[in-house]
Amino acid sequence: MESVSPAQPAARGRHAPPPEIRLPLQRERLLRAAAEEFAQRGYTGASSASISRRAGMSKATFYEHFANKEDCIIALFEVAASVLGEAMADAARGVGSGDATERMRAGTRAFLTTLSEHPEFAQTLLVEIIGAGPRAAQRRDQILQEFADILDAENAAAARRGLIPRFASPYDSFAIVGAITELISRQVRLGEPEDMLELAPVIDRLIAGVLVPVDS
């Protein structure tokens, strides 16, 4: 998401841009404001009114884009997950396909770097979404499974080329994603370690441990 100023009022009347330009900009401003509200106040403390005020818009505009606060945090969660996925994919492509271990390391560091650069998104993605209602919980489960599926497909492709051992079970990739999620969630909540990138070698060892062949 590009940088915008939530305090800047939206243009109105004959100076307002057409809907195809105005609506995406409004939604982006509302999502950025929501990320800041959820990070500062928590999901429970934030409201459609506080998000609208931070975005410099009316509650009516908020409800043009979102049915309620839960709908808003789900949309924000999906944006954050998409940004993370793109960053990890770009990092892996930069390494190439010949070194499976380095591809995973590059993806891990892109994941951590993106979260550390957008702490308000990290708060939503890893902490506030958990208590945001049943639809939010269901979407979180789906997104985590999607990340696990991507990791499993990456492992399978590398294993077919003899570059890396194949995961021992279909649950290994989800175990890795779940462990990483909890590890980083703890860092976001407690600030330990201070630099999120210090977790990179921990994650490397976690993945390496799962990849050790199991004796039959």
C-alpha cells in the first residue's frame, strides 16, 4: 500500500475524482487508518468512528466500504498477507531455483523485514485478528493454510530435483508456518527480541530440523 496522509480530507463536490479513482483511494486510506487504530487501541478499542476520524472521513464512507469492524480487519488482514506473500516470492525469485535452502532463507528474511517495516500491519496480522470474531478466525486459518500449501509446494518441487529432503508428512509445512506465526506474534506482543530479524536464524534451524529425514 502506498503512503497516504490519513488526516488529509477527501475532495468533495465538483472537485472530487470519479468513483473508479475515488473509491480505491478511500478504501486504502481507511485500511491504513484501521491498521493504526488496531495497533494503538487493539481490536476491541477501535471502532468504525475512530477509524473514520483517523482517515479524515465520515462513518457513512466507512460503511460504503465495510459492513462492520470485523469486515474491515479481515480486509486489512488480506492486504497484509498479500504484501507478505509478494515480498517472499520476489525474494525467492531473486535467488533462483538452484539453491532450495537459500530460497527459503531469502523468503524468511523478506517476511521478517516486511513485518518489521510495517509494525501496524504485523499487529493486525499476528495479534488482533485472533479476537476479531468467527469470520476473522476462519479467514486467518485459511490464509495460514495457503502459506503452508505454498511452502509444501516449494519443498516438493525442490525435492523432485534432489535439492532438499521431502517433508515427512503433509502437516510438516503447517507446523512450520504455525511455529513461525507464534514466534513472531510473541515478538510483536513482547518486543523480544528487539530486532525481529534476530529470529531469522531461529527459523532457519526450525526448518532444517523438520527437513531431517525420519528413520524408518
